[in-house]
Amino acid sequence: MTSDPSSSAIPLPPPCDDPRISAVHPTRPWPWTRPVAPSTSSSDASSPSSTTPLELVQVHYYIRHGERVPVRTRLLTANPPLPERWALCFTNAQPYSPTVLAAGESSKEARSESMPILRVPESVEPTILMAGTPNPTGEGSTRVSAPLRGECLLGELTDRGRASTLKMGQHLRSVYVDQLGLLPAKLAREDEGSGLLYVRSTNMPRTTESATQVIKGLLSLSQDHSSSLSSSPSQAYRPTIFIRNGHQESLLPNTYSCPTLARLDAHFSRQAARLLNPWLSTLDPLIAPHLSKDGSVKLRVDGHPRLSGVTDSLRCAKAHSMPVPAPMRGQSEALDKMEAAVCAEWFGGYSAGRSGREEEAGDGEKSKVFRRLAMGPLLRDLQWCLDEKAASSEVIAPGENEKSEKVPLRMAIYSTHDTTLAGMLATLDLYDGRRWPAFTASVGVELWKQAGRQAQPQASSGAEAQEARTQHFVRLLYDGRPVRMPWCAPASSPAADGGPELCPLDMFRAKVNREVNEGRPRDAKSGKVLSWDEECVMGRGERSDK
């Protein structure tokens, strides 16, 4: 199925001065509000003409999970204190029915069924003596606290996080299904093997649950949340979420499987602490009283609690409209400093050595390796998908049935993390390094082709073949907003006059190739270029403590 963008336009948002605004924050409108289609216009005969529409053929969306609770309890003595137990997960308090093995041990005898289960988080109070007095040695018994309805486990996706990722899926549907027709309006059982939709998540509950909510929104026919699945259970489309083992995960910087990356991560973390801790000390009069009762704990990049942990707890509280200490409300100067410092710690490795500062001397080469190992696998997979789709669209004859597509993938959804989005943007030199990706923030990568320019059998090699070849363009969006790629040299782009955010696929590929393939080390004996795994094991040693 294809669409004519001249009648079904990509909706672009109005300008927004604050890039941190989450596109799906419950209290803010979705930014896709103004329908504008990417277009091309040029007087050059070799360029797409204004009468030749662009057709969207593939889109990849990398979505950070929805709002969650902190991964640790912090700021319990602040004024006002953050809660130790977060009652924001009432959906998970409902009974659910997992599939269980009911009988049989062999595959032939096995019988499965659903069994309703109630899941209740259990919280314990500090260790006490049998007599009930505090025990400084840590020995004795524990006392289980009374269950708290709707209590979340640390790091768990909250109901607000479920709502925001559901809304994300609904808006993906409104753009890519309802307006552009990239996916069929209704999916049935026969579409399961079609390969039109691909969904993948990291192996964490908050990302798999976010992926489930996005799928639910994507498959909704209307705002009443009626399903686009077939009404007949035997014909219903069953969405699939793919999950990889941790050592093969490419949807985040995999320090777990890559010792070289872990070593570089630790280096840049220490570098950030050394450079930024004196800067953060200016906040001590404001922040220290909220970190401990006596004010003795100071906010530092490598402190205890770490700066990243404090800012994470604040983001979680503010995302759920909870009160936070006065110096950290709104977008104060103190909070700006904290956010810039934590971004420097976590993402500074992508840009180290490019500022010309003496203290970063020698970090340029380390940064190249960091980029390659952190985001290389992800960008390499993305580029492969774009190239395969582009190549297949050049040889499909006009009017050919959509089922015959050699590369059927139309939409890919990846449920990921903040470090994924910032890492992608930073590796592509599109990240300012000062703002942390919001919950349910997203990076979209669209592949457009110029309709009606399929390869012609009579075209000869050389200039004529180049002229007949279908032209493809990449558009990148952050939170639904088109991002201009300065390295794409739009002045030389056939799409320059019509849309500076459109980047020819060849130029996008060249940028990815520079970041993930150039400079890779070679084996000293054979001269063979080392694989990602081989380069990773070169750095066995210390690991980052983040």
C-alpha cells in the first residue's frame, strides 16, 4: 500500500522554544498539529521537480519508555521529601492472567491455560531486634509493611507512563496509518507473517510494557480505543515484540558486553567529575540542605547519591506533578546546572576532544571509539534496513501488488531508553549536550522516495542510469519535530529548496559510515578489520560504576 503525499501530508509541529517538552506529556498538547508535507522543487533538470511528489516507504521510531518511578529511593530528607513508596501503578495492581503449564512435561503432552494472578509489591522496614529496638549490627528480624494499593516497584512504569506511551501509539497511527497509509488500517492473522510491522524492546519491564502500550495505540481505530484487530479471535492479529539477550543488545550503549566501551565510559565519567565538581560546589548552599539533615552531603557528579541519581528522582517526581524542593522547581539556574552536568557525565564521551580545551587533549580519538562502540551496532542496523528498502523500491514495477515487496518492512518501533536517543543524536552531531531526553521522547527516521522514478530497463549505464534511478531521502524527527542535519549540505541537495530537513540517502549513509566504520582497528597479524566484538574485548578491565 502506498500513498500520495500531495493529498496526505506529514503533519509538522509549530516551532517550539523548549526542546525538553515531551511530545506526550499529559498536560501538554501533542506537537503534530500543522499539516505540511516534505516537498522538493528545483529548476535543475536532474533534481526532483515540484510536480513529483514524495512517497514515504519506511519509518523507524526509537521511543524512550514512559514515565516511571526512580530506580532508587532518594531525597527522603528534602523539604519537601520525596516519597519512599510510590503509589502510581494501579494498572499493575489489577489481576492478570499469565499462561501456565497445566499438565504434561513433554511437548506432546503439554497443556497450557491462563491463571488469574494478583501481584502485590512487598516492602519491609529496617532490620529490628526481636524486642523491637533498633539494631545497629543489622542482625535480627524484619517487619513487613502493610501493602500499599498501587505501589510501584523501583524503576517501574507508572499509569501515567502507560497513558503517555498509549498516546504515542495513537499519534503514530494518526500520522502513518490514517494520513499516510503506510500501514493497512486493519491487520488480521494473515498479516502476521507479512513483515510490515516490526516491534522490538530491551529486556526490561518498563520498556516491554511501554512497547505494549504503543502497539495498543497504534492498533486503535479511533479515540474510543476500539481495536483495529479482527473481531474474530481466530482471525485476530497477534502483535509480536522481539527481545534480545543482554549480550546481543544494540538498543543502548552496551557496556555490559563491551569492556572497551565500559572502560571509556568510566574514563569520561571521571573526566566529568574532575571538571564539573568545582562548578557544582557553587550550588551547595541551595542543594546540600536537601541531601541530608545536617547538610554534610554535597551534590557531586561522583557523589553519594550521585548527581545523576538526584536529577533522575527529581525528573520522576516532576513528571508525576509531585512537589520538589524550591531550588529545583521549574527551570531554575540550579536545575540548569545540574542537568548540564549530568548530560556531560553521561553523554560527554560523544563530543569529547572537539572543543579544543586543553583538559580534553587526547580525548578526540577516544570519543571516536566511544561513538563507534556505543551506537555503531544500532546505526549499522538502521542503515542496512534503509538501504535494503531503497534498493527494493528501485526495482518494483509500478502497480505491483504490495504483497510482492522484496523488503516488506514499513514501520519499525523500538522501545528504548534515554541513553539511546541522546546517543543516536550525539553520534550524528545533532545533540546540544545540555538537555536530558524526556519520558516518551522519540527519534523518528523516515525514508522517502520520489514517486514514479523506477529504474527503466532501457536505461544505459553511467549518467542515464543515474538519472533513472529512484532518489531517496531521509528525514529525522525528534519528538515529532524535523531536525535539520547540517552535515547533509542541503545547498547541494536536490531537496534543498523544498525542505532543508530532507537529506539524500547517500549523504545520510556517508555520515553513518564515517561514525561507525571509519578508523576501525585491524588485527596486527592478519590486517583484518576487527569486528565490534573483537574491538570490545580489547578493553577488558574496569567497568563504569554508573
